[in-house]
Amino acid sequence: MTIIALLTTIPNSPIVHRIDEANIVDTCYFAVNYKDVMISSGRLKCDSQFIGIEYSGITKTGKRVMGLLFGGFKFQVKSDPMFTWTIPDSWTLKEAATVPVTYITKCIDDGVVKPLPLKIFELEEMESAFRYLASGKNEGKVVVNMRKDGSSKPISVPAIPQIFFYPEKVYIIVGGLGGMGLELAHWLFSRGARIIILNGRRNIWSKYQKLSMNIWESLKYKAIIDLSDTTTMAGAENLLLEAQNYGPVGGIFNVALVLRDAPVYQQTTQMFEDVCRPKISSSMMQIKVKVIFLGIFNVALVLRDAPVYQQTTQMFEDVCRPKISSSKNMDVLTRKMCPQLDHFVMFSSVVASRGVMGQTNYGYANSALERLCERRKRDKLPGLAIEWGPVADVGVLVTEKFNTKSFGNLLHQKPESCWKALEQFMILGAATCMSCVYKNNQEEAKKEKTPIDIVANILGIANIDTVDKHKPFNNFGVDSLMASEIKQILYQEFNKVIEVEDVRKLNFEKLSEFLDSEKK
């Protein structure tokens, strides 16, 4: 497949500049030249020159003109008076589009110049136009019809709305030095943001963080590191005051992460508070600072996984602090200080609706975020909670501790896909949305239904042939959470009953014998 098949429109800058309408032309036709084909097929470097040189159209005053302009493949262009000519009455708009390049040095007024033979393609046939010219079968000019009947009236075209951020405003990412926070910063910069404050609990510690900072500095983007504790009122106020030194605050993104893993029966009040506070409390911050907000984004994450009977108060508090506490504070703050708030975005998890063993507190904290956003929607205020599935390449799930965690029939979603989904959800206007990737490969699904393969995945064994099948599972570091998960999967998927206390004593050889005996 060539690049020609991927032709698409280029999003324009969200910033509108004042221009002289006398030179504005509504293009009706643009001629496809060999240089356009070379650029679109990757044989010439694009640089700042866009497709289209020759065009014809109608000015705002109704005058028919033709001209030369780099980037003429647009519905509206700012013409260059030095390279714009009035179209003779005897020429049509489509004929005029064939003239400028070929006869730029000729005199048009004496009538010697005649339009070239041409072949017309409609706008939706753009790919065919380029392929036709590339084939070398054309005689004369290849012309694309940009408007029906040469009308200068506004036209409707298929378009995908996009989110852009203001370069003069400051965007705050709480937990911005983590994997998800850094990728979010890259996305914000790519969409127009130029000043971002990365808030965290410690300074730069990885090579990728240093690399990202160096890249942004080379592009003259401002990325400021702030170590304020946003789970407290004073820390959150310090963060906002610091942001105001660079400009008005345009958005807050919370991607903070704390781990409090334990079975539910080991969860404590403190573990619940640790998880809920960063999510809910800081969203209710009643900071008396006059700030301009365009959007609030809470993507905080704290995990304290454990079976229900191991959950403690402390484990619940650990998980709830970065989610519930933060979001409730932001909710109160924006209601009082930001009546024109555009976005209030909370990052939730599929754990809230689907459930994951050992994450009762995390599901509770995320459910609270969703109820908060639903309440804001009922109050005619912006509010969006997104339930994410497992995310690939970045975040806590790529660490050794979590990379073997089972998520049923869900695949890991690439960060680039997450940002596309985030943009669509922000445009939709719903209160709660879900983004996850389901497995659709039947052969892979069939293979994973083998009990031995499932158990090996839980234990973190990539290739079962490399281990001693006679070693008990206890030698592979099985904990109570893994044992419970193995028991549940064997029972739910294959109706195999094994007590939790017996799981540690099992090995792959005994498991194979047990399953074989059940089949007979």
C-alpha cells in the first residue's frame, strides 16, 4: 500500500488570525501535478509545502480567479495578488485550473493561451486522481472538483472533531512523572499546550524522564517539575499558585499512583483512605485562589490489592485518597470558581463495573468517581468518568508485579489508542464511558482456555517447557491472591474444584493428571 491510499486532510491551527478578506478565495478546482504525486508517495520531502499549486475559485466579492499557491488543496485559501489572475469569460472554472503553471510566462489577455484537455475527478475520488496521474495515462490536466457548480457557498464535508489546548494556559498533571503521566504530557504538547507542570512525590529518577524533558526543552516547550503534596489543601494551593506564575490554569490531570495490594479480608481503613483520598478529596479543594480553568482531569491510581477478608481500613484509605478525596475537592472548587468549566474528566477503571479479584477498594474508589460525574451531569455541569481497561507499555501493569495479572478476555490497550478514545469521550458529552480492547482471535482464545496455560500465566511463567513440572506451585512464589485466582478460574472455566490450601501443593504434573482423570 502506498501513501497515496492514506491521503487525508491536515488539521489547521486552532488559533484564528485576522486576515484581509479581499484576498480570500473559495477554491472550486485544484490541479494535480507530478510534484503532488511525488510528495504524497513519499518521494519528495514535504517540509512546509502542502499539496496543490494551481487552483481556481471565487473571491468574497464574487470574482472568478485562478492562481498559484503552495498548499492550494484547501477549501479556502489566501491568494497572492502577484500570482492571481482574473478568469476570461470564455473559460470555465475547471478549465482555468489547467492554466497557471503551464502558461505562467505567457500573456493571457491576448487570447493566444487556450485551456488544456482535462479529466475531472470528484472530491471523494481523490485517491483515484493521484493514481491516474501516477499511471502516466493522462492527456492534459487532472483536475479535482472541490465545489459543486462553482458555488462559493459553504459546503459540508465528513470531518472528525478534535480537542486542542491553548498555548498560553498552564496544564497540571498530578503524577506527571509516571509512565502514563509522561505520555499524557506528550499528547497535550502535540495538541497545542506549551506549558505543563508535572507534579509528583519525587524528582526525576529515570532515563526516559530525562529524555522527555530534553526533547521538550529542544522544542521550546515548558515542562516544570513540582513536588507539592496535592492530597493536602496547602500542597494543592501551592501547586496552583506555582502554576499562576506561568499563566492561567487551563486544566488539571491527575495520574497519581499508590499501591496498597491485599485480599479483601486484609484491607484496612487506611488502605481505603490511601486509594480514595487522591481521587475524591482533592477534587473538593476549596482553595481561595482566582484561577481560570478550562478542564479538570483526574487519572489518579492507587492499588492495594487483596482478598476481601484481608482488606483493612488503611488499605481502603490508601486507594481512595488519590481518587475520591481529590475529585470531591475539585468538584467543590470548580462549582464555586469555574462557572464556565469545559471539561471535568476522571480516569476510572473497568474494575468498577467488571470487578477484579483483590481490588474491592479500587473498584469502590472508581465507582465513587463515576457517581460524582453523574451528579455533575444532573446539575448541568461537565463531568466525564472513563473506565479504562489494562493499558500497555506504561503504568503499573507493565511492572513485574502486575504483568501477569489476569484480566479475563481483555487485551492491553496502547496509549495512542487511549488518547483517541479520550478525545472522542470528551466530545460525546456522556457521564461515564468505557474503553477496553477485547480478544477476538478465536485460536488464541481457545489456546488460553487450557488450564495449565492459565495457571502458568498467573504464576508469571512465559514458557512452561522451561520449568520443572514436578515442583509445587509454592516454589513459584504463589501467594493467597494467586491461589484464590487459580481456584476461581479452574472452577468457573472448567468446573474443577480445588481447595485454596491445596493449590500451593499442586504442581503442573499433578494438575495434568487431575484434569486427565476428570475427562475419563
